[in-house]
Amino acid sequence: QVQLVESGGGLVQPGGSLKLSCAASGIMFSISYLGWYRQVPGKQRELVAHIISTNSTYYADFVKGRFTISRDNAKNTVYLQMNSLKPEDTAVYYCKAKILGIPRDYWGQGTQVTVSS
């Protein structure tokens, strides 16, 4: 059974940094896509950044220059380094994985990030 477990969330002051991790287990085939999404109450979940099997990355405009996505293939882990955090970055952050040849998405349980003074 595939599981994604996020960690690294918490409370941080504006301008601070956090690094989120998402560890995947139970995956017997190649991961073709790893993405970070976020959601606030009453709004749709939105894409923050993703990295695909070629290591090509994508960032939403609202995080460009502040967030960095990376992956460790040996550990089946994806990271999101978040710098210069703003109060509007407050959300539950989720990771999503797609596995080559399997037509479904896998989601983690989410980790809360709160940016507040």
C-alpha cells in the first residue's frame, strides 16, 4: 500500500523559513510526479510546485524565488524549502505523487504551516 507522510510544518514568523518533507513508502515502481499543494479553509487546493521524473520543476507565481522543491530518489522523498514566508502562505500543505503506469493520484495527510507574528 502506498503511503505519503508529510512533516516539517509548524508556526513561523513572517520572513522565516521552513522545510517540508514528504516520504513515500510502499512504492514498487517509478514515481513520475511529485507535487506540493496547499489549501486554506473555504478555498480550493492549489498547486505550489512540482518536480517530474526528468527533474524539471514548476513553481506557482506566488512562490517563485522563495520556495524550492527537490527530491531524493534513493529515499523516495520530496522536499519543499520555504523561505521569506508570508502570512498568506498559511495553509495545510499536501504532497501528491503519481506513479508510472498507475492511473491515480496519491495524497499525503497534510501538514499545517502557519505564518504569524
